[in-house]
Amino acid sequence: MNRLLIGTLDILNKLLALFLIVSSTASGYLGEFEGYMVEFHGPGQRAVATIIGFVIGLIAAAFVSGFLAAVITISKEATAIREILLSRGVPPP
């Protein structure tokens, strides 16, 4: 049951990272940032805002999903260590 939950959390973590990146990129593309980007006007303003949104999404995904990925990896490695110890006849703690 624990493996199923860890696998589900792993899939949800990947979907969350993808959602963060796509939503921040779309927000940069669709957003109105004239007040923030005073020095840069013209047709390339939307492209710059999209790139900034993408970078912000990557950073957010790295922090949020990176933390969850570390927890998932620790759980998988602890399970593997426990199985190795059981195969060698060492009682689990």
C-alpha cells in the first residue's frame, strides 16, 4: 500500500511541476505588465514577459517539486535498504 501511495505522489509531483511551469508561462504571455516593464515597449514585450514567466515557473517547480522529489527518493531508498537487510537476515529496527 505504501508503494502505491509513493508512486501516486511521484506522479502528482511531476504533474504539479508541469502545471507550475505551464501556468506561469501562460501568465507571462497573457498578463498585462506595462506598469512593470516601463523601459521596454513594443512587439517583443510579450516575448520577454513569457520568458520571465517561464523562468519563474522553473524556479517555483524546482523548490516545490524538488522538495517532494527528495522526500520520495528518501522513501524509496529506505524501502530498498530495508529489503536488503531482510534478505541478509538482519532483523529490521
